[in-house]
Amino acid sequence: MYPLFLTRFNERFYRALITKDFVFYVNFQEGDENGSCEMYNRDMELISNNYFASVGLFDELATGEWEYISPTMKQNYKLAKADGYFENL
């Protein structure tokens, strides 16, 4: 139902996380959180493609209530969790 990736600005954003309300696409090569994440509702309407999308992604990761998590995002989640990132969210 949701494409594996989206191409924006000559860059690929890969499907990374699906929750009950949102679909997140991430450009894992982009280091700037202002441009690395896109947040869509379940109808694929763009909600945010800036810092607020990254904040939404981390908030949803902290809940642990996902319908889908990509292998790359799962690895990044494990590394962030081991580093204590989600302890204060």
C-alpha cells in the first residue's frame, strides 16, 4: 500500500516506520534532521518534511507501537536505545 521509497529533490526517502496514524520516510544518507525525514498521514498526505517530522519520528519510536519498522530503522532504533536516547522522552 505504501511505496518502498519516494524520490524528492533527487534524493530517496525510504519507508522507515508505520504507526496507526503516520507513515515516515527517511533519507538515511542525510545527516541534517531538518531534511532527513518526511511524515505522512495514512492517506499519504504530507504532514511535515522538516525538523518536526524528525521529532514525530522519535516520539513514535519511543512508544514502541509500530505496525512496520524497516530493517535499517530497526538497527538505528537499537543503537539509539542502547545509547539511552529514549530514556527521557
